[in-house]
Amino acid sequence: MRLFIAICVCRVLYFIGRLIGKGTSKPGDIARIVCPNVLNRLKFSGKVICITGTNGKTTTSNMVTHILRENGFSVINNSFGSNMLGGITTSLLTNCTFSGEVKADFSVLEIDERWLRFFVKEVTPDYVLLTNLLRDQIVRNCCPEIVLEKIKLGVTPGTTYILNANDPVSQQVSWGIDNPVVWFALGENERSTKECRSGTNDAKVCPKCMHNLSYNYYHYNHVGDFHCENCGFKCPKADFIGTDMNFDEASLNINGKPVKLTFDATYFMFNAVAATALCCTASGISEEKALAAAETFDIGVIKRYEEIEVLGRRCQLILTKQNPASIDQSVDFVADKESPRTLIIISNNMFHTERKDVLFMYDVAYENLKEVEHIVIVGKRRYDMAVRLKLADIDKERVQICDKEEDLRSCLEKTEGNIYVMTSSVFSNEDKVLEELKKL
Amino acid sequence: MRKIKILNLYGEALDLNGDGKNISAFEKRVAEMGYEYETDTLGVGDDIDVSGYDIVFMTHGKPHNVSAISEHFIKYKDNIINNIENGKVFVVTGSTNMLFGKSFSMLDGKTYEGIGLFDCTAEEFDSLYVSDAVLVPEFAPEEKMFGTYYRCESVKFNTPNENRLFKVIKTDEGKGSVGEGEGCHYKNLYATWCLGPVLVRNPLMMKEVLHCVLGEDYRETDFSLEEKAVKMIIDELL
Ligand SMILES: [Zn+2]
């Protein structure tokens, strides 16, 4: 009876929430008060898949859903909701029968890496895919190993883990457990580097013996082909591997079979290998069928890279996640653009907390902006950003500190080329700056 | 020409939240003053002797890494303590300070030995204490600095307020909070649980350390940008 009431309450609140444009966590949260452990009472007719990790979980979850649906499976997911327990509860309770049956071949759930251990107390997933563990916002996670410990607390017997062979941190989930593991990896390509180009590398030392870890190449951060000369720790042999990347064509081979994707970023190719590994393992479809479906998956890049016109120039908004790895990707994105370029960096206090320590600046490789012709800094922490850029040896002649949003025009008039605006939700006055920009 | 020898001790294992940038900033100032420098990074694969260096940095590290290197570190306890007693300049930031206390116990249930230079013990807890801080340094009691605490250790000093590096005049409350006095200044060792780019952002502390290393060879350099940035933060906090 409680389950029935919880489902009804959740659906009514969800319906009202949609009408008034509210978030999707609350209905689930309230259903959980009505019926604690509500997820435990659901009956899944299909398999439960959890997708977690620092970066790439949304894209990977959407791609997995797409591949499975294209192959004729029924899938429910939480793509419209939050990836914490409340949002997941809302997704499942609005997609089950009134008796609590989840009638789908697959429930594909993107889940926050800190919440997995709570979810598994109620539902044992059949598959868990861990994309990677990178340094996140410090207030969330401190360092990836702290998150790793939390994920390890949620290891359940019978679950198959799909793990990143190139990531020496996240793969530690497999240490000391008997669960089946399927490994995915990306091979060396023209974008891999011999030295780490990112601002952070969380595996400079071997997690087993603390001696220096050697890399044949890096993809980004500590993700790459590594080995320890002291104790022998190294990349496991991949069951699914992406090779022969051609970035101009967004194509690669996965286990030797060609696939042409809709987006050319390295991380997107990683997501495609991970999604293929998961779909083939969980559903038994052939690699060819998985890849054919992956080819038609559209990431919706436009949301991350929106374009407006400013002073008659092309102006692209680059929205980042709140972690150094994500900001590093945006730095590289601008660094790769053609000259001349103007970069506006919006630098503010931490989102929500208004904390003034913007430590993450020091975990980002702003050094890679050296060739960018013009940089304009705005926001409350603009001088801190200027100090960071000075340390990165950015020529001070290239940097303007804009003290007031209204002065943006005069700052921009001294610059040339396409404009890129780097902002993330850690910052707080991006709306005002964007408003000013749109006025110009 | 004078060459400054810098040691980044366990720099590969202790590398969290931009602390390593303190060393880059120090190197730049030394170069700007017209001196050469050479930086070595030593780790658990090396034998350690700090005597040949002008300054030793030990930066903030992940809790797991701090405990994992402790066994190696205490093998060199005598070398480290003797050099500190004889005036070697040390800068220690963040949780790495645990290695200088008597012992520290971690969430893995184990207790690790420190070199016992500080009369303190530490305990890791399963949450993070986060705070901006305004600090008055003991070496410049009329001035103010900005610090950042992110810690998952609570630290117990048996000798309260002796040799503290900072008087803490503003922080958030909560478990793991730092109390009124923080860090240690003993001979030429500067130790603080503040982490991140403490020296990069605080010209006051950078100058103090540079003076300490260079003595009469210290030359003025331009800190105006850094001074403006840190003043803005402190003004906002107070
Ligand atoms: Zn090793």
C-alpha cells in the first residue's frame, strides 16, 4: 500500500512540478519519505545499468540508451532528471506500473558517483560503468581517491563492472573483488601526448607502491597508457579498444570495426568505446549492431558551445563543468582555434558557497593559452585570475582586466578575431556578462 | 652567480590543489632577482639528504599518499630534524604536516608514525572542513594574509599556541576548524595546514620565505598585482 501511495504522490508532484517548471528531485525525495527504501520494493523485469564517473556520464548514458533503443530494446532512463537518489526515484516511479513493476528491458541510470553506494542498498545493479575518476570541484570530492573509496563501499556481489583500462584511479574498484570486469580503452592517436598536458595528473605515482608511474602516452589528465617499473602495475588488456582515430572524420575502429561518430572530441570517442562495451556485454548484440547505432547518436554539442554575435564578430560561449579536467578541455578548445582570437574569462567566487578561494585555477593548465592573442578577465575574482595567468607566463600585454561589466565594450574594441567566452557554473555573474555582451 | 638549490620533497606523490605552484612562483622570483636555481624532486625511490639544498618544499597531498610515504620519510628523520635544527628553510603546506607530528591515524584504521618535531597528533575524519580564512602572520603582526583550509583531519597540539605561524582572525566554524592559532614557525620551518598556492597569493609570505633563503642577496621585485588581488579577497571577507 505504501508503495502504491508513494508512486501516486510522486506522479502527482512530478506532474505539478512540470507545470510550474520545478526540478525533478523533489517528487522522488517525498516519495522516499512516504515509503523508505521504495526502490527496493520495485520489481525490475529487465536489467539495471548504472553509469557513473567524474566526466562523461550524461553523454555515455544517452548513448547507451540510444544504442539499446535502436536495437529494439525498451529502455527507461533518468535523462530528464537529476542523477541523485531523488531524481532517480522520480524517474523510476513515473515509469513503473502502479504495482511497482519496471517493465523495460533496461533501466539505464546515470548516477552521481557519491550516490551509487546509497542506491545499491536498495537495488543491485546488473552492470556498473565507471567512465573515469578525475579531480573534481574540491568541495565535492577533495581528490578522486576519496570518491573511489565511496564507490568501493557500493560494490555489490553479482554486478559486472565496465571499467576504464586507461585510468589508474577508477580501475582500483576492481582491486580485491571477485566481480566480472569488462575493460575498455582508447589507443594512441595524434592527440595523445608523451607529457601530461593537463593541469592535473592524479597518478604521478603508482597507487600500489608510490614509485613514479611511467606513461607511454596520455589522453588527458592521468588517463593514458601507464606502467610502474617498480611493481609492474599497468593498464589491463582491454576487451573493447578504440584505435585508428581519424579526428577530421570523427571516425575510429572499435575492436577493429569502423565507426563514424557525429563529434570529433577525444572524450566523445572514449564514451563511444565505453558505451559499446556496455551495450554488447549487457544485451548480447554484436559489435557491428552497436556501432551502427552509435553512428546516429547526436551529442547535442550546441548546448555546450552556443554562438551569438558581438560587435559584428562571432562569439562562442564555452560552458564548462565545475572541475579542472573540464576547464582544461575548454582551454585546449580555444588554444586550437585559429588566430587571432579573443578569450573572455569570467572569474567569480565559488557557486552556491561564494567562497573566495578559487584553488581550482591552479589545477588548470592555463599555460596552454600562451598563444591566444587577447584575454579579457571579468568577475569578482578577476585579479586572482590575472595572478594565475601571470604565473602561467601569459604575456601581460595580452591580458586586460575588466573592472566593470559595462566596460566590456571598450576592452573588446582593443581586441580582434573571434570571441570565446569561458564560463562555468562555478561562477556566478555569467548571466550579467552575457547580457552585456548581447547588448554590444 | 648565486645558484639556489630547491628540493621538492615527494613532489610527485604530494601534488594536490595547486600547491606545486608555490614552487614555480618561488623559482620565478629567484630568477627575477637575477639568480639561477635548480630544483630536484625526490620520492620513495630515492635516498634523501636535504643538507645540500637552500630550501625544501613539502606540499599538500592526498591523505592516502601522505600515509603511504610516511614509512619512507621517517627513515630520514634524523637528517630532516638535524637540518631543521641547524636552520634549513622548510615550507610545509596542508595535510603533509601530519608527517611532522608524533603520529596520525587514518580512516583505514591504521596509525602512522611522524618524525615528532611537532608535539601534535592528527586524526582523519570522514568529511571535509572547508573554510576561507584571514590570518595574521606571526612574522608580520600588523599585516593580514588570505588562507584556505580544506581538511579532513583534526589536529591536536599538546602545547597550545607555541610557535604558531598564524593567528586566525576569521574562519568558518565546524568540525576540523583550525582554532585561534595555526601552523608552526620553528627556526626556519614554515608549516601551515593552509593549502593551495599560499605563497603565490600572499606576497607577504613569499617575501618572508625569500628573505629567509636569500638573506642579504634579497632584491625587490614587483608584487603589485598579487597585493591587489589578495587585498580584494581580504576586504570582502572582513
Ligand atoms: Zn608500483
